[in-house]
Amino acid sequence: MSQPVDAVPTEHCEQPRTATPNNIPLSPTPLIGREQEVERLCRSLLGPDVRLLTLTGPPGVGKTRLSLQVALMLLSSFSDGVYFTNLAPISDPGLVASEIARDLSVRETSGRASLESLKAYLRDKRMLLVLDNFEQVIEAAPVVAELAQTSAAVKLLVTSRMRLQLRGEQEFQVPPLSMPPLEQITPVEELVKYEAVRLFVERATAIKSDFVVTDRSAPAVTEICHRLDGLPLAIELAAARVKILPAQAMVLRLQSRSQFLTGGAHDLPPRQRTLRSAIAWSYDLLNSRDQLLFKRLAVFVGGRSLEAIEAVCNSDSRIGPDVLDSVSSLVDKSLLRQEENAGGEPRFVMLETLQEYAGERLEESGEGDDIRQLHAEYFMRMADQAEPHFTGPEEASWLVRLEEEHDNMRAALRWSLQSDDGGESALRLGASLARFWLVRGYLSEGREWLSRILSMPGKNRPVAARAKALERAGELAYVQSDYAYARPVYEEALSIYRSINDRRGVADTLANLAEVATEEGDYVSAVPLFEEGLTIMRELGVPRGAANALMNLGWVGLRTGDYANAAKPLEEALDLYRSIPDMRGTAFALSGLGETAMRLGDYPRASALFEESLLLRRQVGHKWGIAISLGTLGWVAIHRRDYRRATELLHESISLRNELGDIGGTAWCLERLADVSKAKGQPERTARLLGAAQVLREGVNSVIDPGDQPEHDRTAAEIRSQLGEEAFTAAWQEGRNMSLEQILAYARSSSTSDEEGAGLKEWASRIGTKADHGGLTDREAEVVALIAQSKSNGEIAEALVITKRTVETHIGNILSKLGFTSRGQIAAWAIKHGLVNDI
């Protein structure tokens, strides 16, 4: 039962007591006023006829803050979550769907657009999506239209300076704050009833603790609010000046700026001109050095570090020897906001409206292109500096740093695409970022950037940079099992490397081509390519390159069933990786040796090697590697007949692989789940899983390893014999006919014998509703199942690769939804509803 909107104080700045999944950022200050607007918006969004509600109004009127308050008030009304997506850092409408998907943790799939994955995810959800700052990506309005039609239980709250012009869209024009009348004197005690005055007083008191409104200053405060048209941002900027100007002096300053208050471009709405006046006035109060810094800061996107500010904004030393003084000045004047990153380092962010104004002043100065070039060069140097560390002990810290600067990297990429340097900047930056995109899971976005860079007309020089970008594009495609794309770009890179006699590049690309051949089952071609690359690396004295080649030769031995001879090159590779050191390489070599032990029946050693590999991959944050280790540990559990543990591990591996678009790896996990079903006496489920795995492999031209093929064939033959030809073929075909979403849902569905004999349509109708799970999300159902297995919060976090805090949030949400007060009640409920077997 959702809490009545009017039962929650709208000025309360803390989140209501609910465990609904959300990412709503909490404001450091309470919302002043807006009680009526919040109530009206909440009621509208809860109504059956409203799916899309757009908050419109000028910059600074408080659209974002109002939307966040509404989102907080509605947390308990949307069981699957309330999620906020800030679109301010992006300007490309094509990124809107992927930004929303990332905030919802919707996994990417190879060959499928982010929008389609997002629609499939939302189809059975009860969720509120808040999309902020939509005006700069207004061409993406059709994306919102499609999302609004996905499910009647999915609502969208959008903030924009203009309507989206969509059918069914409800517009709410956010009004200014209420103000006292100018034509009469309002007693001081009555002034605080007006929202604009309350906001001014609260912000002024925060700046100057002894600030009070007196009978003498009351008329001036009233006039200030009116001069600024009750716009929250303008009022906050004015209040920030109380340290140096009393209210009466502010009125005089505003009167002397009357041309700004009523001027500006005639096609701008009056309130927008008023806001510009407030910003311009605040800007005019800055000294020349602070003004210079303020406008130069406009080139950053999503935040900026002090180091970056110094390098980009003060390369000519015009701001002075201590940039921090000017930064502090802008923070004090509310033109810049200070935050802390995960490492406790200061990071500075600017409101969107302020940044727009700063950008206009930068363009007026005539140095916009020069500052953007400095910005691009700074982040290009950072990417270049980071790349060598992606295989060393500092990899994790560099990945975190690049994650923090990802929006700035995107801006630098956009600028480099316009550069007239022959494409060198774009090629260099894109290639340097590729490993970050790979490890952090930005595979589709990285491929899109590299595709745009590589397809630039007349940008084929310098050839060395192009070859590296081609090689990186192939690596991203390879992880997504897109071998048809990876092979030709590798071949072009190889041709370039040979033409310029870059032997290291030749060796690396030979290994990449060999890996593609291996995935496609062409081991005859793969082995000589690996061996040629190994010879070159040894001649060049490159231990990491030699280790890579040795490891790959060991993997070929594993795949072809030559287990006894696979261990030697893998052990040699492991020694080289550890001597460098290279954590990711070490983890891969450990995986290979673990599989060797596995194939030879030494399960305790295999488990220990796989666990060590998983630990290293988690330290680095290598999602694909984590997925591999989880899958192989599940494989060990199957051989140990621990089918519950095997299923848990394989499910998590599938989740990560699907997020990355690793179709071949997903198919492998389905085949292992088929092994589990076979061992549990579920022949129809086994046949469906095998059919589903086969269709996934066919889609990306992935083959079953020759060493695994005989066992795979025996399993299929046994199931065919148990079911009979007709029933086996029907179940197999049902698996082949599933969409990827159906395959993934089926893999996670109940694996009890109740399902046997049920057709796919009957099964689909059962999993298509949340009723069986009591309204719980899929993730909450997983947590419930693990609680029923007496897992602690820490064990649940480890099993699901999430934090303990997230586990606690899920448990609170589960208790709320089911009306329980203890874990014991949850466990009993899970057993009764068959959820224990869901994992």
C-alpha cells in the first residue's frame, strides 16, 4: 500500500523510509515551498491516464529539484524502482537510450540497439524514470515515446525547457516561487510565508550566520525577489552576495543593471533573460582573473579536478600562480560547487545554466577553440598515460580515474573528430581508451566511437595510429563474439603493421587473428599464427607479448583435448606475467591451468586456481574475466555434484556476459546449466537449454571446443533416448525458437520437475508475471533464495557480486513488500513459493 502523498512532509530533505530500488541523489538542502506542485505532480503520475509528464520552464526555475522531490515522494509507489538519468553531460541524442540503460544496469547484447534492450527490460516493470535536462537532446523525443508505450506501469517524468511534442504528453509549467506583493508593505513575520523570501533568507543565513530580515530591509528583500522574478537559482546567486552587499545595496545594483533585466535576445522568454541578468550580475562582481577562470571552465563536462583546471585553464598563467584561490572564490560565490571523489580528492561541478553562460562568454572572448584544444590535449595525455597501466598493478586505480573523467573524454573525442590534424588525435585517443571501454563494459559505445573515427573520410594518416585503432576495434568486437567484424579489421591492421615494419604490432595482431580462428574452431590456422607471434616477441624481448602467445597456445591445447601438453606453455606464461607483473594476464593463465587440472580430474586444484583468478579479476574490476571465473567455478561445482552452487555461479556468469554482449560465453554457460538439468533428471529442460545454446552459437559463428564435443553429443543422445525423437525435437526446437530475453529468463526460471511436460507457451505465461514472486524483482527473488539457503549478507553480496549495503537495501525492500519482519519469514515464504530453486 503506497503512502499517501500528502502524508509526507514535502520540505523534508531525507529519503522516506522505503527500500525501493533507486538512484535518486539527495539534495544537501531542503526544498523550499513547492508543496502544492509536489502534491499535484504526484497525483498526476499515480493516475492511470498519465505516462509521460514533462516539467517545463526557464533555466533556474527549479525543474530538476522539483523532479527529485517528486521522485522521493513516490518511492513506495513503484515497486521496481525510481531511477534518475542526468542528460546534462551528453549532447548526442543517440546516447540517450544507452545512458538510461546504464543507470538501470540493463545489459547490452550483441547486435541489439540499447533502446530495444531497454524496452524489453521495462516491459514487465512498475517503475518511474526521471530524465533531466532533455532540451539539449530533444531529437531523442521518439525514444521517450517508445518507452512510454512499453508498459502502462512505467511512468516518465522529464525536465526540459520545451515540450517534447509527443502524443499523450502532459506538460506542467513550473512556476516561479511565490512572492510578497510589491504594492504594499508586508510585516516581517509574514514575509517567510512566501517561498522566494524563505529561500533567500535560508541561503543568506548559510552564507552569513547573523543575517536577519528587519523592518528596514524587508522592502529591499521583497524587491530583490521580484526583480529576479522568483527564480530559485537567481535568488540563490543574489543571497550569496550578502557577505559584501546588504539587501538595500543589492537593490541599487539590480536597478543599475535594468537593461540586463529586461534586455537580452528578444526571442528568449522574459524569465530566461532575468536569469541571465542574475548570472551576468554575479559574473560582473568577479575580478578579472575569476572571470577568466569562470568562462574557461565551460569546456569541462561532468566535473573537473583541480589538476585539470590548472592545466587547461591556466596554461598561459593569466589566472595567476595559485589557481586554487580563484577556484575557491567561485565556490564561495556559488558559481562552482565542490564535491569529493571516491578517493577524497576535490572535484568541481558547475550548474548547467551557469555553464551555458560561461560558454557564451568563452565564445565571445574568441579563445573557445584554443581552450577546447587544450582540454582535448590534456585528456589525451591522461588516456595515453593510463594505457600502459591497464596490464600492471595500478590498473584498478587508473580505471577508476578514467571512469570519473569519462564525460570529459567523450567531449575530447567529439572535439578531436573535428580536428584538422589528419585524424591523428581521434585515432590516438580512441585507441588509448579502448582497453578502458573493454574492461569497464562500455563495449558498444567504444565500438561506436572507433567506428566513427575509422570511417572519417580522408583521415587514414598516420597509418600507425590507424592500425592501433583498428586493432582495438577488433578487440571490442571479439569480446562481443562479433568475429565477422573483428577478422577484417585485424587483417587491415596487420597489413599496415607489415607495411611500416612494426614487428610488435605484427605479433599482437597475429595473436588477435589466431584468437578469432580459435573461437571459430580453425585450430589448424590458429597455431602457426600464435607461434609466429611468439617468435617475434621473443626476438624483440617483450615478456608480456611472449606470455600472451604462450597462454594462447596453452588454450589451443585445452580446446583440442591435448590437456597434458597444455600445462607447459601456461605455466611458462604464468611465470612471465607474475614477473612483469600483469594482474589480468596472471588471472588468464591461472584460468588456463585451472581448466587443465579440471580436465585431468584434479577438482580441488582446479577450484583453487579458479578462485585465485577470480580474486585478481575482482581487484581489477575486469567484468569479462569475472564472468569467466564464475563460469568455470560453476563447472567445477557440477563435477562435485554441488548443483545448487553450480547454478548460482553460472547464473551470475550469464548476467555479466549478457551485460557485455558475450554471446559465445553465454552459450557455454547454458550448456553447463544443461549438464545440471541432466543430472537432476530434467530431460525436457536439458533439451531446451541445448537448443537455446546452439542458436546463440550459430548467430556468432562460435563452436563447441573439440574437447567438449564428444560429451556434448553423448548428453544430446541420452536425452533423445529418454524423451523419444518427437519429444526431444520439440523441446530442442522450443529452445531454438526463444528470443535472447526468453532464453535468459528461462535459464533463471524454476528448474523443478513441475516444468517437465509443460510447453513453452505455458512456461512463458508463468514467467511473464511477477505474481509468483509476490511483486519482487528478479534480483530480490535471488536474494530471497539465498536467504532461504541461510546465506549471510556478506555471502549474498559475494554470490551476486554486489555490495553488502545493496544487499541490506534489497532485504529491507523485500520485508516491506511481503509485510514481514524477519529473515525466517522470508526463508519460509521462499520455500513455499519454490524460489529456492530459482538460483
